[in-house]
Amino acid sequence: MRIILLGPPGAGKGTQARRLSESTGMKHLSTGDMLRSEIAAGSELGLMAKSFMDKGDLVPDETIIGMIEQQINDPAGVLLDGFPRTVVQAQALDAALEKAGSPVDKVVYMTVDVDELVTRLSSRAICESCQTPYNLQSDPPSKEGACDKCGGKVVVRADDQPEAIKNRIKVYEELTAPVVDYYRERGEVDEIAATGTPDEVFEKLTGVIGNN
């Protein structure tokens, strides 16, 4: 099965994708996590990506497409989180899946009010070591600045700083929102309101996926 989670930054795609991966065994492909791993490793790709991500800009299509194509044929199924982010990426994904003989099974669009997005994003933090996410208002680490799981440093990412947040939402509206229309034209989108508790959102998500 190939499932795509779409939605603006802060909609909770990563949180729900991790839960869905754990419950189904599907491979969770997060382009953001993949790129941050490259940054942490200090690779050439990571250094290039960091210059874009720190400003809230998208990393060039050819880089993202190449990473995804290497992972898309996992026999356990694939859960795409944060990809495709442009229509060009969506078209490239279609081509890769057509070649593999395994088309997209479900596209879920997670919607959230803009004011709620800004509040969520400005409160987010993450462990530099194990990538465990936190919310500094509703779910902070037990010890300030230290991860509950590994003791690593918990930080607010550069792309969750106020100026980068504004730019990320602008970039989303200009480049990523048309991806939803791309899939809607083919009748492949299920929409859920990604509000409420994580458990409530997960129930909505599994409900629409179960109706595939």
C-alpha cells in the first residue's frame, strides 16, 4: 500500500505518520527527517539542504525525488509524509510508481486553521539526537532542554523560528497547496480536520484509510 499524507506545516503529519507506521508496519518516509539526518552527518547533501531549510524554503525537487525513488518499493508498504510538496514532485512520484507497478492507494489531506498552525509551530521542539518531538506548551520534556528518551539536547528548529514559520506557510500556499488540487482532480483525496487530541486525529486518519 502507498499512502500520502498532505497538509500544511504544523498539521501533525509526522506525529500521525509515526503512529500509523507503528500500528501497520508500513515504512515511514519523511523527507524532512531524511534531510535532517544528512545535516547531522555533515554530508554534502546535508550542507546544501541546510541552507534552504533554515530559511523555510523547499530543497530542490531533483534532490528530494532521488531520495524517495530509492525507498518507494518497500514490500511492507510506504507512508509518505511531507512528499510530494510540488506538482513536479507529484508527477515524478507517479512516474516512479507506474514503473514499479504500485500506484498511490490513498491521499489524506490534513487541514488546520492558519492561526492554529502558527501556535503549533512556534511551540515545537525536537531532540537533536533521536528526533523525538515535543510541544513546549502541551508536551514539554520533563527536564527543560533534555530529551526524556535519550537525554539529548531538545531544541527549537531553525525552520520553526517566527520568520521561517511565516515563510514556510507562504511557500506551502504557493507550491504545495496545488498538489492537493492535482490529486483532487483524480478523485483521490480524503480530507480530515487535524484538530483535537492526537488520539482523535489518529482515529479520523485510520477511519478514512480503512475505507480504501
